Amino acid sequence: MAEATITISEELRGTLEEYAEAAGYSSADEFAAVILQREIDRLEDADASDKIEDRLRGLGYIS
């Protein structure tokens, strides 16, 4: 898998490092990747829920 760089402020990087250490992650980079993946998963789940709701509405099961 290819790697990419994301630019964040030094202040945010410091906070990320503090929380990563407190949570037991091996690095701020690992912690950031986990946070990003969780947010993507949450958004995808919300999108899927919206699609299901739209289908049920279209079928007349909900209004």
C-alpha cells in the first residue's frame, strides 16, 4: 500500500502525539490512521442507513 503525507499544524500534531501515547498506540501516525478510518466507516454507515431509509420510504413502509 502506498503512503501519503497529510499536513497538520504543529499544535494538532502535539495533541495527536499525546493522545496516541495515552491510548497505547505505537505512533501518532498509527493513531491518526485509526481515527481517519473510524470516521470514514461512520460516514459510510450513515450513507448506507440513508439509502435503506430511502428505499423503505419508496416502498411505502415508512413516511
